[in-house]
Amino acid sequence: MNSPKIMSKATKFSIRINPFLHGFSDWSVAMTDDDDPLFSFSLAPVVPSEDGGIRVGTMHHDVFLVRDSFFAIRGDAANALKFFETFGPWRVEKKFANSAEPVSLSAVVAQVAFYEEALLADSTDDVYRRYNFAQMADFLKDFTLRQPLEMELLFTQPLSGRIVCKDVEHAVLVSVFLERLDGLPLRRCAREGCEAVFKLTSKHDKRYCTVACAHLQSVRDYNDRKKKAQRKRKQATQQKLKEKSDPPRKRNQPKGRRLKHGSL
């Protein structure tokens, strides 16, 4: 008896992906008073409910909001404390773990720089290139960013999937992974003091992340030009006053006695 032939056919699907950070919301964050503060995390005690069960607070945050808020820390300890109080620990061992690893501010700053650099990379076209020994650091970074993501495929119409992130580190990684696969180039905001990373959604040469940033930089440039012009006018005025105050120079007289015309 002949076995039936099973034919496979590649089918393309357009899937809406919903990535989010999901975990306990009752984390307490402590920060040490050091030059390089250390942030430690602890869960609040479980509170029994009136019906005999337990009350457990959970959070649900979009990963792109988590990433943008993470980038906004900018090495500021107060910003980092507020961030962790909102989004929970940087790293936990598993989903809904009741303990978390402490993290230092310097480590947070290093991670911000790492993921911003990953976002600003040209594309994913060269991620499978060959690496020499001197490029091992680049290899480890790309290897981290290329790890497959676990996604739950939901039986919905239209077809959709979701990625549930267990901690901040996972959420930031997922956001960068999906952003890079999107293929649109990203750029750092040109306004001094902002430096936010934003997506270029058109062919226009956009230099600022928001209209507000463009306006602030325009006002700053105008004020700088105005001050420069004022300095130039002030220098020109001072030069004119100096020329007026200086006595006129006398012409050099020839040596010896000057003879009148026709005295010879």
C-alpha cells in the first residue's frame, strides 16, 4: 500500500504582535547613597482578601513605552529610581518570580548605551557576517540581539500573537528586536540635551524627535546668533572709541636742518 504524499506549502501571514511587560506591581525599590547607587528590589507581603483568597497586584506595560522610559534615565539616579518603581526590576529569573537581582546605576547606563547603539545600527542585513577575533565583542552583542523570541500565537480573527516579557531587560530586548525587523531607519535627536532615538517614517531629512524639540533648538540657535551679533557690534564700538581716544600720529621729520626753497 502506497503511503499518501503529504505536500507542504509555504503560506504568508500578516500577524499583529502585541508585546508587553507583565509581572507583579508590588515591588519596593531601595537605592543606596553612593557615587554609583545600587538598586535592590523586594516584593510587598501578600495581603489576604476578605473572601479568604490573596490579593496580588500585577502590571501590564507596552514594551516600547518601557524602552523609551528606560532611555530617558540618562544616568540620573532619581530618574532610575522612578523608572524601577513604575516598571519593576531590571532582571528576574523567571516570570512572576518573587525575587530580583540588584543593579547599579553604572550598569543601567551601560545597558542604555548598548540598546541605543543596537537601534541606531544600519540594518539587520549584516548580522550573519563572519567575525574575526578582534570583533568578538560585536559578535556577542549581535548574538544577544538575534536570540529567538517566544511568541504565543492566538486563535483570533485576524490572526495575532503576543510576547509576554518577564522583566525590564526582556521588554527592552523585545522592543529593539521588533524595531530592527521593522526595517525603518532610526536617528538620534539633534537637539542638545535630548538625544532621544526616533524612527524616520518618511524620506524627509528629519533631525528632531518632536516638533517641540525642533522649536526649542530653533529658539536656541536664534539666541546664539543674536548674542554673537551683539558681541560683534560691541567689539566694533569699542574699536571706534579706542581709535578716537588715541592721539594722532606725527609724521617722521627728516634728520638735520630743513632748508627753505631758494636759500642756496
